[in-house]
Amino acid sequence: MSSAPPVRRTDKLMSEEDAHRLLARGHCARVATVGADGAPYVTPLLYVWMDGEILMHNSAAPGHFRANVDAATRVCLVVDEPGEVFDYGRFECDVSIAHASVVVHGIIRIVDDRALKQKFCDALMAKYHGRDVGRPKGFYPRLDHITVYAVAPARITGKETKLPAVADQWPARDGTKTPNAVAPSPTGT
């Protein structure tokens, strides 16, 4: 895997532990692959962060995602979550949003081991369903109808913008980026 440039916004860097926690709780991974023709393709997939890898599944029927994985095993994926919107200044455009994201660069492989596929399915059901409704657990009659993929991370970076303390939010503190700007009057004069 080629070297990556350093993270530009080091003030927003997330600790490795926090990045792993976001990977564990995130809802959807957007996985970028590249086809044999060099064209990028992004696929949103449900996933599980398990044993230091990101596992996800898709239909076993051949499609765009699988063709790209067969062409090139290097992938990049992102998991993100929004936070609250907050005002920092006196104009409508003086807003930001708390948010967090993790970017993973790695190598993707197809999981053939039935025991690992089963473990993935158990973890996926626990993460996304998580409640007992009296149905048989651990029984996946369509296991052969899915392809499970595992991404071994080569690099994980996380960034976050946190919600500022109330004392640092508008109107307690005016963080307007253009302090000398004057809004036009409502009448246009």
C-alpha cells in the first residue's frame, strides 16, 4: 500500500481507541473500490468491526462491487456519524455541526471459511437487530447465497469536531468569521 500524506487537521484527530469505538458503533460503511478500467465505485454496506477487521456482506450474485474486488483488492472506506448543529456567530451562515468520521485504507478479501461467515452473521444480527423475538438463533439457511468480505486495515484515521461548551456557543461567544460584515436591512436600504 502506498504511503499516505500526513493528516492535515491534527487538531481534530481522534485517538485510536475512539476510532475503534466509532467503527464498532457506526451504522454504514461506504466502501470505495476501483474497477479494472480504473473507475471508482462506492458501495454503502452494513458491517461489523470484529477481531481487528471490518466484515461486511453482499449477494453472492456477481455484480459491480464483486467485479471491482476481483480486479483490485485495495479499498478505502469511511464510517461517519453526525452530531448536533451549533451556531457560532450572528449570521445565518455562522453554523457548524459536530461530527466524527473514520477512514480506513486496507486490503479486502473474500471470506470462504463457513465458521467465520457464521460468526459474522451472528455479530451482524446482534449489532443491527439485537432483540430476542423468539426465533431460532444462529441458523442461516442462505449462508451460501451471500459473499462475506473482510477488510484488513493498513491505516485507520479518525477525525471529530466536538460540540463546544455552552459558554463557547452563540450568543455567549460571538465567533463570527467576518466580524466587520453588516447584514443588509430587511427593506433593502
